[in-house]
Amino acid sequence: MKFSLLALALSCPTLHAQNSGADDDIAALVADMTTAEKYSILNGVGFATKIQLSGYYVGNEPAVERLNIPSIKMQDAAQGFRTTDERMVGEVTAWPCSLAAAGAWDVALMEDWGHALGKEHRTKGANVILGPSVNVHRVAKGGRNAEYLSGESPKLGEEMVRSYVRGVQEEGVMAVVKHFALNNQENNRNTVDSHADERTMQEVYFLPFKAAVDEGVASFMCSYNLVNGTHSCGNEDLLQRDLKDRMGFEGFVMSDWWAVHDAGYQNAGLDMDMPGDDGYFSSDNLDASDEGRIDDMATRVLTQMKKVGLLGIGDSPAKFPNLCDIPNDCDDLYFNATATSPSHSSLALSIATQSVALLKNSDSVLPITGPKTIAVVGSACDAGNNISAMLKVWDLGNYYVMGGSGRVIAADPVSIVRGLKEGAGDSITIIESTTDNLDEALTAMEGADVVVTCGATTSTEGHDRDSLLVDQDDFITSLVEASTIPSVVLLNTPGATVTSNFSGKATAVLNMFLGGQVTGTAWSNIIYGVESPSGKLPVTFLKSEDDAVEPCSENPCVYDEKLEVGWRGLIEKDVDFCFGHGLSYTEFDYDIKSNDGLKFELSVENTGKTAGREVVQLYVTYPEAEDAPPVDLKGFKKTGLLQPGQSELVQFNIDSDDLRSWSVSVGDFVTVPGDFKIEFASSSRDARATATVTI
Ligand SMILES: *[C@@H]1O[C@H](CO)[C@@H](O)[C@H](O)[C@H]1NC(C)=O
Ligand SMILES: *[C@@H]1O[C@H](CO)[C@@H](O)[C@H](O)[C@H]1NC(C)=O
Ligand SMILES: *[C@@H]1O[C@H](CO)[C@@H](O)[C@H](O)[C@H]1NC(C)=O
Ligand SMILES: *[C@@H]1O[C@H](CO)[C@@H](O)[C@H](O)[C@H]1NC(C)=O
């Protein structure tokens, strides 16, 4: 009773009208806190190699023991539980990168992944995952594109972020959507000043973030870059107006690591300074004169902790009991707990397998069934995994995992050649030559029926890729030109890739974004036809690097392509493999069965000879008008596994909000009247059924 009375007293308006979603319990709790206790949950404890090694997490806020508030323990993210120490390698799953997971286009699979990520973090004692990363790819060379699960499409991002956040948070772990906003390149990431017009922000870059808000994401991370001349973390238009007021975000905003440059950021909408050693949100610097704002900041943090089940209130215990507190008792979990499991490895395998996009398959060279002799040639087929080298250099990636904070070092990743050997069975013979020496390769190919060669490259946080070619481009190009037997090219990449030097001559080309520990096993599933490929490209494979938007090297960095981001700016261009493209070992027929307003029912039939899954994509062309947005992806559905002759009824219920457009004068999305062309398609350039809806 005492608590609810206090809460009543506190629900009086404070200086700021806030929207933290606070309930009476949290209001009472905040009222009980001393100023120092409030400050302690708004400022990280700092970051130093020494602190991390003694068992702190990547980010930490101390517990308030007196009030039973557990410590907040944060760890990255993009490929699983970040391996900051040698002892963790092998204890956690080295998952495929987030872009691979998105490239499977399967919302249920993404949600399963969210649950698994949440469980691994929790097993390791963490209660915050510093993901998902959702920025829509603007710059094809973007160093963190492998983390950014939207690919080139806000709609893909919206669907994926919802599943991810739901899965993670149902496990008692707070998700942090990042990096808000316009963090579209890694070169000069602390100084680049991104300028996009309001409509472009609203219709492209904000959408996956807004979906996270709608899903109830606990936290936002503001980015390193500037937006319109002001650093994101101190940008009131961005954090207070766009995020909190317009999108209605009730959770807390934390800074990216060392992205705070002034204590005054607390008045721009920033709630938490991370990792905290810059001291801007320390008791010396936070401005307590606006007590309402300090209470709002604390309330936002505690409300989200309660919502995911981390806080016990009154007599009811926390749904997810606290497993340890920094600084004294997390070491055993952090360094010793085994968080991976056989079921997580097999989920990783499903994700990696389903993420493979079959880009070309002439003469149905794939799948390879015996009896056959396969020459496996090229160094990337036997990619190394130098653990000690990676432990020394935080941003070193390889062909399994990207570098940077999202990196999870795999203990013993399955190379492509190992996977192909393990999956070969009795009737397949493998001859290997795992160097990039053409003569050795040609020798290995004598007597072989087919040659499999591998191309790969990696990327890292902190700088963008120098090139969109795979590192073995020359070797592969010479090989496919010299080959007299069918050639299959397998690619492991961190994003958009230019394959045009070899893709014309190669018999088959396939792409898997960095696949983590199960890489070779997933390839084996695809190459031998254990599964039919069902991934689709979430990015464009360009004909030439010249077609890509380069990272800005000077300010301001003006997004003058506006809405024509990624594939939407390339519609008139010849590309190697378009957005949404991905073949199967079977064929599908589409047939619109019914249409009622914005509701469609579509029959998808497997008309080929093997089982497979299809990703049906829904593209919308707006009514013709001077300022009409370009065609866009507005929905997709992945079918279940369809046997030959089997069909599935796929429902699409187009959200009328998706057919609106941002009006700068109204300051909101507005209805666009007219006829919309609806295309159900197997890729952005392969429509199979069309309809019209009128708004
Ligand atoms: C950025 O500038 C544009 C154009 O002046 C303006 O419409 C938009 O509101 C600004 N956004 C932010 C977050 O500053
Ligand atoms: C980890 O486990 C080992 C072996 O059981 C034990 O000796 C060690 O103290 C544990 N480490 C921590 C940090 O608890
Ligand atoms: C791994 O990297 C280290 C440098 O950190 C190097 O000395 C060592 O030779 C490398 N090992 C292999 C197998 O390449
Ligand atoms: C491969 O492509 C790149 C970029 O388009 C080009 O600069 C290079 O000359 C090509 N190499 C060959 C062997 O054609």
C-alpha cells in the first residue's frame, strides 16, 4: 500500500511530459532511490581491458542491492555472445552473421534464433544483448553490413527486427536496436555528418527502428556519426522528437561506446552513457536541477527491466532471477558456462543452409549426386581460423566471422572442403587442391566430373571494405575460363559482392553470407541436395563497383539518392544478381486465388521434381505522381517445405500503413490515393502474378 500511495503522489506532471510507460511499482521504486542510486544506473562503470578480464561484461551498471535491482550486464551481439576471452571460444555458438539470418527470409527461423541468442546471453549471466543492428544498407562496402539485418530493404528489416526482439526478450534479455541513426558507413564513423531529408529518414531509414519500438524493444543505441550537423547521441530532433515523441519509444537510449561528447546530452533524450568512463553522466556532471528528467531516465531503464522479467517487485519475484552481479560474482558464468548446445548448432545449421542463395545453376549442375568425382580447389575452400591472432586483434575477421564487436570466434569451424568430404557418402570422390595455384588446380581437375571453387572476403567494424570483389577473384576468373568441366563457385561474403568477372562463365554460383561454425556443413547440405536452396539476396550483386554508393569522405554526407537506396536506385541498371534473387532446385507456380481489398490469397505450387521452399515477395508500385516513391518491397512469405506437386495457400494482408507516404508539411504519414500495382514475385525482377488495389 505504501508503494501505491507514493506512486499516486509521483504521477503528478513533472517538468517534461514523458512517455516512459511507467507503472505505479516503478514510480514507487524510483521514489525510493537516492540521487546517487539513480545516477548509478545511468552511467556505465567504465571500460578497460583490465576490467573486462576480471569478469565484467562489455557494458555494466552496478546493482542497487538495497532495492533488489540487479546489475545490468551487456554483451555484443551480431553473431552471438561476443568472445572477449579465449576461455569463451567454443562455449558459445559462432552463429552465421545477422545478414545471413535475414537472408533466409524466414520470420519464424529468426524468432527461434532470437530465443537461442537470448538463452546464450542469459546462460553467460548477461541480461542485455547489444543487438539487433538494423541500418538499411546504403553503402555497399559498409564494414558492418554483415551485421545489419535489413539488407537494402526497410520491410525485410521490419519483419526481422520484430522476430529477433520478441525471441530475445522472451528469454529475459533486453534487446538494443542500433545504431540510431544514419550510421551507414564505417569510414570516418565518428565524424561523418549524414544529411538525409526528413521523408527519406521516415520512409527508409527509420522504419526498422520503428518496428522495434512497436515490438517493445527495451533500448536504442545512438550512433557515432552526426545527423544534420549534430552527433546522434546529442541530437534532440532525433532522440526526443523523432524517436520518443513521434515514434512513441518508452524505453531507454544508450550511447554507442564513447559516443557522448557533452553532459548536456541528457537534455537531448540520451538516458545512459556507455561505457561510462568518459564521466559525462557521472554524479559530477549530470545536471540534477531537472529532477523530472533524472527520474524519467531511471524510470525508463527500470520499466524495461521489469517488462522483460528482470525485476522482482514487492512480494513477486523476478520471472528471470538474477544469476550474478558485477563486480564480484559473474566470472564463473562469463568464463566457464557452456551456453552452446547441440540444438543450437543444429539451429545454426538450419539458418546457414536456408540462407544460401543459388544465383545461377546452368544445366542443373547442382545438386551433385553420385557417382561423381569432384575437384575442390582454391584456398578459400579450406579457410583458416587463427584463434590466437584474432584474440590479439579485436577487429580481425576471417571467412567464417566478421571482425569487430560483433565477432564470435569459432573453436573449430567446418571448412568447405571438410564439409563436402563429410557429406560425400560412398559414391562421391573428392580430390582437393586448396591453394590458389591454377596449375595445381588444373591437375586436380583431371578426371573430375565437376570443379567446386571457393571465393570469400571478410569485413570489420571501423572501416569499410576496400573492394566488392572476393579476395580470390583473379584465381576464380582464370579457373572458370580454363575449365573444361562444369564449374561451381561458392561464395562466403559479408555483403554485396561483384562477381561479374567470373559469373558469366561459371556453371553455377551460390552465396552464403559469413556462416560461422557450420559453414562447410551448410554448403554440403546444399551441394548434395540434402536441402534445396531457399535464400534470396537481401542486397544487390552489382555488375560493377562503380554502380555502388561510395562511403563519404567529406562532409556533409548528403543522401542525395533519397528514396532510391540500394536496389531501388538500380532498377534501370544491368546488375549481376538482383535484390530478392535466389533460385531453387525445383520450380514454383504462383496463382492468385482470392483478393478482398488488401487481402490476398495466393497458391504456390511446387511444379518441379524435388522438395523445396519459396520466398514469395510482394512489390508495390505507387500511383503515378510527381513525388511517388519508387517501387518497393512491402511483404514476403516463406512457404513450408513443399513436396513435388504440393501447394500452399499463402496469405498476404497488406498493411494500409505500408501504402502511405511521409508528408513533411503534415509531419506524419498520409494516405496516397489511387491505383497501386501489386506484384507477387520470386525476385525484384521476376514478377509471377499481378493485381491492382485502389485506395
Ligand atoms: C535534418 O534536416 C532535415 C532537413 O532540414 C529536417 O527535415 C530533419 O527534420 C532534420 N532531422 C534531424 C533528426 O535533425
Ligand atoms: C572455472 O572452472 C574451473 C574448473 O572447474 C575453476 O577452477 C575456475 O575457478 C573457474 N573459474 C572461475 C572464474 O570461476
Ligand atoms: C596465427 O597468427 C599468429 C600471429 O598472431 C602467427 O604467428 C601464426 O603463425 C598464425 N598461425 C597460423 C597457423 O597461421
Ligand atoms: C575484375 O573486376 C574488377 C572490377 O570490376 C576489374 O577492375 C578487374 O579488371 C577485373 N578483373 C579481370 C581479370 O577481368
